[in-house]
Amino acid sequence: MRYHVTHNTEYDYRLPVVSSQLVLRLKPRDLPRRQTLLDHTIRLSVKGTEILEQLDYFGNVLHEVRLHTRHDALSINATFDVEVTPRDEILLDLSPAWETAAKTLRDPQTQEQWHAAQFCFPSPHVNVAAALELAKQLAVPGTPTLRLALQLTEFIYREFTYKGGVTDVHTDVKDVIRRRVGVCQDFAHTLIALMRSLGLAIRYVSGYILSQLDGRPALVGAEATHAWVSVYCPEFGWVDFDPTNNQITSGQHIVLGWGRDYADVAPTRGYILGGGQQKLEVDVRVRKAS
């Protein structure tokens, strides 16, 4: 399925900005047999802008931006077309027991396992210790790894309430588990903490979902950047789960990038000289391409 995506970011500053440096992660990945980027453009409203495209540590595409022209507003427009191929049905119960997968990751033997093992540990936004007690209650011994991932996905969907404005990027997993409320970012961090506390490899995925499909209600998280997770399982590779929408990701999910947590894949971040208080507005549109 082909999609056309526009991601508009608008900054308004109370005082003029003399100069700024930004890092943008607004260009989707090319993924073999899953996602093909057909075209991409990125435009900024300030003249005299320098843009350098490169890859980060995780292989995500990023743009380093330097703005040298004095400005009191900034528009960032990213537009692209992408083709997404739904993954074949996965037989979850054929995956190895989660204890076996965790043991493999403690002593990785292949390059793929070594790469996955780095996603077993705490990271800036993932408090693994805070999730250990809950994980022990939920993880039945001998459960297949991918079946457990789906069970934890279903648990978060069932027991947690989606509500904006209650949390922010700095909210600790401990508080999300205690209050059981948040947004897709919080739910992804919580699922990551639960599985990493068991010694499993799981990464944070940033991307988009189709606003609406065939007249059906939009998935939660549409018309904004969305977050879900990708779980590594020996012999199966990486499989994506969306706890906000209680599903294994479908052809509606478009991957921007992945990392240990939100900090590794924030769509925009950077530093400014001047500006004072600022107002930020973000508008995302995802539609089927004709």
C-alpha cells in the first residue's frame, strides 16, 4: 500500500532567534521487503539554511540543520511517499520460550544477536527496575516470547488509559505504571521496560499510522507521530507491536526510525540562541496515495 505523508512543524518565538542548530529525524527508513521510500523532500522557511543528511548510530536518517539568519518563526515541512508491505502472519506460539530467548541474549553468538542484545538494558527514558515486579506477575514461565509480547501489549491496552496532557517526555515509567495513564510514547516505554526487565531485547519505534482506512475509525495516534515497539526473537527476527492499539503492526504503520527510547528518535531537537518563550504546533497527515 502506498501512502503520502506530510509533517508540518511550526515554531513561533516571543523574541528573535539569532541562530540555531537542529537535528531532524523526519525521513523514513528503507526496510527490505517491508517499506520502500519513493520520494522525500524537506523544506525550512528560513533563508540561509544549511542541511546535511547522514545516518545516526542506529541507521536512522537524520538531517543536521544550521540556521544563521535572524528569525522569529520557523516552519519545517517534510513530505514523502512510501510503499508499505504488510508482514506475513506470524505463528507466535512457535517462538521459543522467553527464558530461552533471554538466555540467548545473555550469550550472543551471531552478529544479529549481538546487535539485538544492546536493546536489553536500561536507557534514559526506560526505568527497567520500575517494571520488574509487574513483569514477574505477568510473565508465565515457558510462555513463547512473541506470545508474551502480545499478552503484555494486550495488558497495557486493557489496563491503561490513553489521555494526553497528563505526561511528558520526562515522565518516569514508574509513574506511568502507578497511574496507568499516558499516551503512545508512555505505553511504548512501559512495554519496553517490562520486557527488558526479563532480559529480552526490545526497541522503541517512531513513525506514523494511516489517519483512516476504508471508512473505519482511525487508530489512536493518527495525525501525529506515533510510537510502538519492536521485539527481537531468535529465529523470528524483529516483530513490531503497538500497545496503544492492541495489535501486531499492520500495513498501516510507517516506520521513521528506532532506538533505545524516545530520546534516540525525537523528530526535532536542537539549540537556539535567543527566542525566549516559544509556541510549537505540529500537524501530520497520512493518506493513501492515488
